[in-house]
Amino acid sequence: MTKSPEEVALLAESGRLLASVFTHLDGIALAGMSTMTVNDLVEDFIVRRLQARPASKGQYGYAYVLNCSRNAVVCHGMPSETELLCDGDIVNLDITLEKNGYIADSSKTYMIGTVAPAARRLVRVTYEAMWKGIGAVRPGATLGDIGHAIERHAKRHGYSVVRDYCGHGIGREMHEEPQILHFGRPGTGLRIREGMVFTIEPMLNQGRRSVRTEDDGWTVTTVDGKLSAQFEHSVAVTRDGVRVLTLRPDEVPPRLH
């Protein structure tokens, strides 16, 4: 379950490359683009520019390199030639990358054009909630501390936390132990140890936390049609805290402790 310093270094390199994918997307005008076009741009950048592998493609039979989860889609939205990103949309782009046998996983919710204040607030609070969870990571803390920090922040702002999906250990495999729930009680669950590497990826809903899977077997939506947002980072537990392996150059992490 824990990784050696050499393994963490390899995971950090994958994370650095994955962060550069988001930097590349930040410079592209996404409005009016199909989600399949976004998928193809990301695949080309990962394969040709970074000489890496998009780890999601082929995983569990999934055919694409990313998930595009727009508006009321909570997660696992599939790219489509006919789904266009429109002014006012929010869309989570969830991307994985493997380099030298080690996988990084991260996601960011993009706001397309002029987004309504209520949607902007949801995106902001979801980002803050992810960082609240990251801030709870240190040797000797528990997984329950992470989930509690996330859910407390979400509820304080009137949002629900999706409980059907969670973060996960990551390394040579995309999904490893342990599971990282985004809700919980402080002081409960597995004790966090130096060398553990996992994702923290809360999904917050404007309305109820309940979700449903569409007939395609992948796309997960809110049951009430209200908006959902998500952010994700891969992190490594250090001797005295946490290292964010997928930190993007434009990000300034809040003071965690």
C-alpha cells in the first residue's frame, strides 16, 4: 500500500506531465468545441508531445482518454461528436496519464464563457473542499479525517457530497487500495502512513447527493437534474504532511496546516 521514495519520484513525474495537459487545455478556447474534439486534442498531446500513455483508454473497456462530465453529469461522461461545450456550461475533464509504468490521475472543472453566479459558486466551493481534504493528510491522521473535512466544508455552503464514488490508491494500477471516501467521522478509518499515494476527488451537488447511471453504462447524473462539480489531485503522504503530485503551475495551494 505504501510506495518507496523511488516510486513516488516516478509518480511525481507522471503527475508533472499530467499537470501540463491541463495547462495546455487552459490555453484553448473550449466554447463551441465538441467533447470528442477535446478528447482527441488531449490524446494527441499526451501521446505525441509527452510520449506518454493515456491510462484511461482501454481501462475496463472504456474507449476514450478522458471523461467529460458537463453540468448535471456527476462523473464518467463520455466524449461525443454531438455534445458541444456552450457558453454558461461547467464541465469536469478527468484525465489519467501513465509514464514509465506509473499512473497519475487528476481532474478540473472548467467554466465555459459567462457562467451563472450559482454555478461559479459551486465550482469554487468544490475546489475548496478538495483542498480541505488534502489539508487533512498527514502521517498519523485517518481517512475519516479527510472525508470529514470535505463534507463539513460542503455542508457549510449548502451542498451535498456524492457518496457513490470515491478516491483511491494509485501507482502501477489506476485503482489501488485504499478507498478515500469524501465523507466520514474524524479519527476513524485507516491510519495514514508515509509513502501512501492516493487521489482525493470530491463531487459536490447543488441538490440531492443521489445519482443514477444512464443507459450507456458509464454516464452518471444527478437524480434531480441540478449541477455537479468535481476536482481531483493525486497526492503522496510525506514524513510531515502531503505532496500534491498533480499540482498545476497556475495553482497556489492554500496553507494546509
